[in-house]
Amino acid sequence: MVTMKKIKSLIMTLLALLLFTSCQVRQDVAITLNGSGTSDLTVELQPVFVYYILDLAEAFSDKDKVEDIDIFEIEEIKKQINARPGASVKKISSPNQQTLKVSFQFSDIEKLLTPVGEDILDIISFTSTQGKKKMHFHLEKANYTQFTGLFPFLTNPVFENLAPQVDEDIPASEYLDIIEFAMGEAGPGAVLASEIEVTVTVNGRIVSQKGGSIKGNSVVFKIPLLRVCLLNQPLDFEIVYSEK
């Protein structure tokens, strides 16, 4: 029997999929030498996907008006961030149905990842030597299953078919065909137009970096979303910084 709970679960999975494959993501992270800092995240959904999400959500929502539906479920996001060690949300809002803005602070960026378990250290590592701090991020197919510890929705069977295939390399054209089948004609264009931009600003001096570009005491990383979806080549990013 198909219950309302199951319908909502399926729709929320689709929402997660759409958020991951059809948006612009910008994150600004400021870090001090002791590992504390702040993060400001902005997510912008493309309008065509907002309409699609609302059509699905309207089937189970208890809201009288479709414009009152909370696509991002900001209270749940706030709850999840506040549950992480040393983290607290300073501000969270969804000024419209295609935008999410979140600002939070953390006492130790390494402890921030504690809830996802030790395996995550294979993806994100932190070292300190002779007054220098190094953060390194490495993602490939071999450790992708560990990466899902950060984003539990990625283990859902609906998304797994569209996530990087661990046992084979899929050409970009074939992957975009899959996206079109799952999301319609607008899907491939949305994926190609989407990117993840992360700016890391340190309270000190950038000694070196890998995979981005230095701007003052910041490093900017811009990642086409298709690279993340395919993972035909590993993603490697690194920052080494010290006191001024």
C-alpha cells in the first residue's frame, strides 16, 4: 500500500536530487589558525526546477497556497547544523522559494566532521607542522561511499542510479542522457550550467594551494557540477596557511 509517508519520502528524495543537480552553490568559509571560523552558504535553484518541485510537493503539503510551501525545510537544516559539535546557526532564511541562505559558526572545523565517523578522514584531512596548517580534500570513486556519510540522501536508491558509478567510467554524453530521462529536457542544461564555488578565507597568510586560485588571503575553488557527478577524474584541493 502506498502511504502518504512513502509518497513524501519519495518526493523529498527527488527534492534532494534536484537541489544537487540544478542549482548554483556558493560557500564562503573563514578559518582561524586554531580551526574556528564561520561559513556562509547560498543556494540558488533555477526557476524551472522550482516549478517542478512545487508541482510534486503540492500533492502532500498541508499548505493552502503553493507559495507558502517551504522547499528547503529550513528548520530541519538548522537542527542538523546545530547538532554538530561546536556549531551554531547565526542566521538562516529562504527569502523566496528558489533561494536558501545559511550562516553558521564553528569552534573547530575538524570536530565539525566528527558525527560522520572516522572514514571521512580519507576525504578531508587536517595537519599542522611548524606553525603551518594544511587542509586537504580528496574525492574519487574509491572513497565515494564514505563521502555519502556527509550527505545521507546520496545513499537513496533513487539517487544512486545518477551518482558516480564506482565500477565504470560513464561518458558525459551518456550521463546527460540519463539526467534527461529522469528530469526532462531541461535537466542536462541545468547540470551543465551548475557549479559549486567555495571560497576559503584564512586569518593568516596563504602559503600554497592546489586546485583553486589565490585572492589575497583567500582561495577560491570553482567546480563544475558535472565533474562531481561523474568523478571520472579524482578531485583534489589543498590549502596550506600560516600566521601573517
